[in-house]
Amino acid sequence: MDRTRGVSVRVKLTLSYAGFLMIAGVLLLAAVWMFLLRYVPDRALMIRDAGDALPHGVFPIRSNLLHVFAPRAAAVLAFLLAFGLVGGWLLAGRMLAPMTRITDATRQATTGSLSHRIRLPGRKDEFRELADAFDAMLARLEAHVAEQRRFAANASHELRTPLAVSKALLDVARTDPDHDVGQVIDRLHAVNTRAIDLTEALLLLSRAEQRSFTRADVDLSLLAEEATETLLPLAEKHGVTIETSGDITPTTGSHALLLQLTTNLVQNAIVHNLPEHGIVRVTARVRPDGALLTVENTGEHLSPQLVSTLTEPFHRGTERLHTGHAGVGLGLAIVKTITHAHDGTLTLTPRSAGGLRITVELPATSAHIDG
């Protein structure tokens, strides 16, 4: 926004300090003058000499006092004005120094430099609270921008891969007329399906981030049963047993997005499990302050460092490469985004016996809270 340049805050504060000091000086001099008028008579007898007992004339005390007091009062006011302007200018500069640092940091941030921090020293006050809040905002923005850049780079790479494979298959079919056309079509179909799945996952991720959905009452236990029934053939294919438990678990949100969240969690638990005799446990239960969905699976031992990165877009653990079901690398990223869009909390914890425990805590419905 273009604004007409006005008087700086430092000048305004300087004039305010000087003006207040002048008003205080005028009031003080007026009080002194009133005190003098109260105890000094208007006129006094003037004695010619000590030996003469008769008064010779009168002496105008107040008029002479005013003649003496006025120039000195004016000098005091002039001194107070100069002192107020100089002192006010220095005080205003000292008081506004933190604001100058905050402004400089803001200008650097507008140029794209988000690594700069104010780190204002001193005890806590309004300026330092503002500086700390600004530093926290810069840290979140820097992390968000870095995450978006990684996401854009990974998405570009993931989308480029099926396109490059499709182009290679088409080039082979064009240059080799004797090549098996059915095999090329099958591979193109698989590559195209993967590209469609990736695009739909990206659209779902964008929709969840924008929170462009209608909220309604949802039962997490029913969603868990629906997701389990849908993925039962996949579990049988991988030799995984699914165990579900829990009571009615009401919450508020998008039925479609929460079903996608539950499906992603169960599918992730099935695919990344033991080679045989794996177990997936899905539990939905109510807490006093929310609804809890827990999905845990057996599997390899995972380090806390690896677990902390599993929700990053397109991140794949080492076990993904051997499952034959690589997915598109957005499963847990979508879960994280949907959870945050519903004002919930996502927690990933490695199990001591191997595998992973994922907990999604969502706010309870208003009816449950009132009850």
C-alpha cells in the first residue's frame, strides 16, 4: 500500500515529551506565582531613613516582583523546551530502537530471507514479546517454505517418472514393430494408473490443506470397520491378520477425508508388516476431551529418527522397496494433513517389539462434551 510520508513516531514522541515537560513547567511556575501573590502584599510603606518614624511613600511590591519574575520564568520555560526536545529525542530513539530492528527484519523477510532472527535481548516487555512472536513466525514460515520446496521438487520428480516411462515405452513400440504390443499396453496401463493415483493423492492433499470440506458428525469406529472390510483382500494377500476393537467414537469432520485417513493408516500397516503372520490392530475409543483412533502393526524395528520423517511427502522407508506395493509416497502425508485440518494430533511411535503405532486424536463432538 502506497502511503504519503508523515511525521515519524520519534518526532511525535519527542514533541509529546517536550510538550508535557512545558505544561508541567508552566503549571509549576503558575503555582509559584500564586504562592507569592498569596503571601506578598500589594504595596508596602517606604521609609526614607531609619530616624524618620513617618512614612514618606509606598513601594509597589507586586509590580516589581512581576518585573523580576517574568523574565526568569521565561528563561526557565525556554530551558525546559530545549531540554525536553533534546531529551525527548534521545529517549524516543532509545525506546524505538527495538522497533527499528523489527522493521529491518521485516524488510529482510519481504525479500525472501527467512533465516534472519531478531533475538532482541533484555527483559520481557511489549517490544520483546513482539520480537519473539515475529521470530517464531519466521521460523514457521521458513519450515513451511522449505517443506513446500521439497514437496514441489518431489512431486515434479514423481510425476516426471511415469511420463518418462510412458515415453520410453512408446519409443520402443515405434522403433520395434515386432515388439509385443500387449505387453506395452499393459505396462502403459500400469504406469498411467500410478500417475492417476499420484495426481488424485495430490488433489486430496491440497483439498485437505485448504479445509474446503463440510463438517458433520462421524463415528470413527464405523470408519475403522469400513476401511478394514475394504482392505481385507489386501491383508489376506500379505498374510496379515486385522484385529478391530472399540466402541462408538463420535467426532466432527468430513466423512470422506476421515475415511481416507483411516484407509491410509490401515493400508500402511498391512503393507509395511512382517513377511508372514503379521498383525494389525485398529482401536477406536473415546477420551474425555476427544476421540482416539489407534492403528498399530508388527514389523521391523524402526528408529525414532526414521519414524519422525515418515509423514514427509514422498518419503519411503527402506522396507517399502521390498513389498511390491510402493504406493505414491503420500499416504502418511495425507493422514497428517487431514488430521491437522480437523484440528487433531498425529503421533507416530515405534513399538519396542517392532513395527509402528500411529495415534490420531480428534476433537470430540459438542454433544459428547456437553454430556
